[in-house]
Amino acid sequence: MSKAEHVTARGRTDERRAHADYTGGVYGSMLAASVVVGAGTLGSFPRLELVLLLLLTGVAFWIAHVHAQLFGARLVERSLDRRTVLHVCRDEWPIVKAALPPSLAVAVSPLLGLDVDGALWLALAVAVAGQMGWSAAAARRAGASWRMVTATASVNLLLGLLIISFKLFLHH
């Protein structure tokens, strides 16, 4: 690759990062938290089931979002080609990425000496932290002030606490 091609490729990468949309990450984190709450109300089950449920739910919602983008607004704007499909798949990938930390938390919970209920709480905390992190990253990437970053993280914390309250309500 020539120096000019490298500079051009790097410019495209920088542009993609600057225009990155982390909405899917926030959404995916909320989805993961909701899956943990829902699974926790069903009783005791193997950790592997929860890991798979988190990952597969993330993938299913990713596919649904890709489909909605491709056959919703995008289809009206332009025809579908390989580049468009890959672009949409990449843009929606944070939904799946957001399921990874809570899944990992469940997977390593035995190493931390946690029972299944402890694993659920750990995964829920990790999902809510992810939700706050994705929203803060999105705000910073968009050039928001630190005050706005704090505001969006706080709103997402409140949404996470709402999900936690559902767990407390459903569990008792």
C-alpha cells in the first residue's frame, strides 16, 4: 500500500470513528440487562444457558436492526449492494458487543465464588455500567460538553436502576 493509499484508508477509518453511533450499544446493554432480569425470575438454571441467552438475544436483535435498516429507510434511499449491507451490519454491531461483557461476567462468576443469583446481579451491574459507558462514549464522540456527558450517563443510570427495580419487584 502506498503512502497516499494508507493516508486515504486511515482518513476513512477516522471518519467512521468520528461518525460512529453508539445507540446500538446503549440499546444492547439495556437489552442484556432485561434478559438478565427476565432469566433471573425464572429460577435457577445453568450459567451456560444465561451466557448463550445473552449472546443469542444480542445476535437476534442485531439481525432485526440490520433488517429494519436495510428494508426500512435505506431501501427508500438507495438500492441494496454489498457495501451498504456491510455498512449497516457494522453500524448495528454494538448491539452484539454490548452483550459480551454481561456474558463474560456470568462466565467468570464461578471464579469469583458467586452462586447463580450472584452471577445474575454481577451481569446486571455490568450491563447497566455498559449502558452508561456507551451513552457517555456516544456523547463524547458527538462533541458534547462534559455536562451533557454526565447528563446522558445519569439518565442511563436511572434507566438501569429502573430495570433493577423490575428485578427486585419480580423476585420478591
